[in-house]
Amino acid sequence: MRFRRLGRQTAIVLLTVTCWTVGVQAASWRDYRRKPLEWFRSRQGLAIARNILSWQAPRGDWPKNLDTMTKPYSGNRKKLHGTFDNGATTGELRFLARAFVATKAESFGVAFIKGLDHILAAQYPTGGWPQSSPPGRGYPRHITFNDNAMVRLMELLRDVAESDDYKFVSPERRRKAGLAFNRGLACILKCQIRVGGKLTAWCAQHDEKNYKPRPARIYEHISISGCESVGIVRLLMSIKNPRKEIVAAVHGAMAWFESARITGVRLVSIDGDKRIVKDPKAPPLWARFYDIRTNRPIFSGRDGVIKQALSQIEHERRTGYAWYGSWPASLAEPYAEWSKRRSPTPKPQ
């Protein structure tokens, strides 16, 4: 981590690695995914699997922003409300799948199948997923790319369909998982925003019927996302033998990232506030949201009014949301390697 002196105050570079503001986080699947099967049979592994079982909501999913792995739930499970948002559900299911393979404990397998069936049932006919299911009437009903919700669901479904880790799942369910993944892929291509006839990237949410970009919370306007689009591109680049539409989608998004990069400034934290300061040597930044028409960054506070600068919104929203990040920079090397295998590079349409 680098530091920059501004007078008497120290400005700390904010390293944003996810689309949400990074804070103290509970244990998650990524903490255990590299453990050997023997560990899932250990006292610790079994305890975590049982904790996860205790948090499963009646429909088969899990709540968000709670420690579902290291602490058991002791309340009324009928009152639990699950979601696909903020990393919920997919991590718990991956843990239970590994625990079942390791132990053959029926309760782990039953819970996994219940969650998988819930995900399959939650998919819209148009191929996307809401933030949670049943979706309700508000913005969570939209196709949700926000915080990589749909990408995580699709990655899990592809693994269920193709990976030997999920051979315990019935052939019919594995077939359905593969079909659901393909419908999701078609949905992603239909959601990609075109401006002036050119492919760009994606909004954080899209209409579940006509694929158009949609707003979410009052400060999350219709826009092109400099963060959520990264996970989508990474998923598209992982497709084996991609058809030309997928190749064009990747090239179009990467061209848009290049057009949206912000140079010569740095995001810093000063005395509990976030500011943008000039720094010719700073690495490029991207905004969370861009106006679709002008391709300029936009910001908004809880008044719902679009502003042109971070400094123009209230302190609580400046500091409580990830407005800037280096997210697309992580695609540079994977894209270079991906492009080498697909030469000559077709022009985005």
C-alpha cells in the first residue's frame, strides 16, 4: 500500500477489490476452497458444514451479510430470508457439496440439492436471475449483475454441469444446470448496451423482460457499470470455443473500458473522508457508474440527484459506497492472452 503526503494529513490509497465497500467480512467459501477432502471430514470442517445447514432459509438459499459459517443460527429458521446478493448462497452451496463428497452425510447432499433447485427455479424465461427469489416488486426483481450475483450463479451452474466435483448430482439436474447456464449466457449478450451502434458494457441491473438497463436504489441510476461489467467479461472469456457473438462482446467491452479509464488522479482517504486529488503518476481509475449518453462518471446521494463529481454528494454516501476502483485493470493480462488465441481481432459491432 502506498501513501501520499498532503500537508499535515496522510492520504491512504483505497484499494477496491470488489464492487462493494470492503470492510470486516465474515468467513466465506474462498477461505476454505483449497482445503483437501480430509479437512471437510475434520471436526472443524464438519462444524462449519453444520453451521451452514442451520442458516439455510426455507426456500433453500442463505441470508447475506451474516456469518453463516463460523456461528450456528439458533433462531426461527422460518424467519430467514435468503438472497443471491453480496456473495450469499453460492459459497454455502459449494461448501456443502465438498462436505457431502467428503463425508457422504445425507443432510449435506439434501441441502445442496434444495439450494440448486431453488437457483434453477429462480431463473427468468429471459435467462437472467433476480437478486432474490421470489423477486417481489421492487428493483431486486431486475436481472442482477450487481455485486456479481448472476455471474456467481452461472459459474456454479457450469461447475454442476461439467465438473467431476458434482458427479453426485443426478444427470437430469446436471443437464438442467447446463441449459440454465446457456440461457444466462444468451441473456448477457442481449443485455450488453450499445451506444451509437457500438457494443459497450452492462448496467448493474437490467429489465427482466426486455433486457434494458434499470436503476436500483435511489443513488444507483441507469448507467454503464465500470465494476460489474468486469465479472461479466471475465466469465465470457472463460467460455471454451466462444462463438463470434461472445468474442465481439468481449472486444466491445474492453474497448469501452479503455474509453472510460480515468488518469491523472487518485482516490484517497483523508480524515475519514474520500477525495479525488491530482496525481500524474497514479494508475488509472474507473468510476462505478457512467452516463450512457456522454460516457462521463456520475454520482448521486440519497436525494437521488445525479452529480458530476464525488465531492458534490453528502459525506455519508461518499464514504459508504465504492464510487471508484481499479476493477478493469485486472482484465489486462487475461485479455491479452485471450486475444492471442483469437487473431485477427474482430472489430466490435
